[in-house]
Amino acid sequence: MAEKPGVLGRFRAGLARTRENLVGRVRALAGRHAALDEDLFEELEALLIQADVGVETTLRLMDRLRARVREERPAAPSAVADLLREEVAALLGRRGQADRRLRLEARPAVVLVVGVNGTGKTTTVGKLATLLAAEGKKVV
């Protein structure tokens, strides 16, 4: 009988599914385009905004992505997914394994979760509450 994954393991698995879903959608979008053109960039921009990346962050990512495409001139639209992944990592300032701890130093600490209807806010809050309770924190 396999051991049941812990709260943190389930949380990471959920985030991995979300990431893979977005990556899959970006790759599918790139596969539908024959060229790296403005139509591809506009659809990618809409996809990122729909994925709750945020307008300001999406615009910054798209500017950087367009600049890299102009500079590097990749042969196929499929390269966009890899370039986008690199730009997201650069924007977050993470090249290796990230510190994934939620730092709640203020007491009481308040966590605000915002998003479009149906994007998993309640599920995420439940997972965070379970994770924090497992760390001995009191969750209200």
C-alpha cells in the first residue's frame, strides 16, 4: 500500500498540475501558429491574463519576450514556451530551487487571496490553512 502524500506534497502536486496546464496551453497556442507574429503574441498575452498572471506582469513579460524574439530570432513558434519560461524565472529572480515557505512574521498575519471566479481561490485557501495549521500556526 502506497503512503498517502502529506499536505505539502499535495499542495505542490496541485501547483504542478496548474503549471503544467498553463504550459500545455502555451505550447498548444504556439503549435497553432506558423510564425512568430503579432497574432501569436496577442493570443499569448490574453492567455496569461486569463491565467491570473496580472496585467502589469503580463505586459512586462510580453515586452521582454518580444525583445528576445527580435534578438534571438528562433526558427519556430514552439520556442516561445521555453523563452516564456525563462522570462518568468528571470522576472521572479529564481534560477534554482526557490524558498517555498510562506513568511508570516506579523502577528496577526493577514493573507489576501484575489482572483477571478472559478480559479481555485477557495481550494488554495483551504490548502494554505491546512499547511499553516500543520506548522503549528493558528488559522482563523
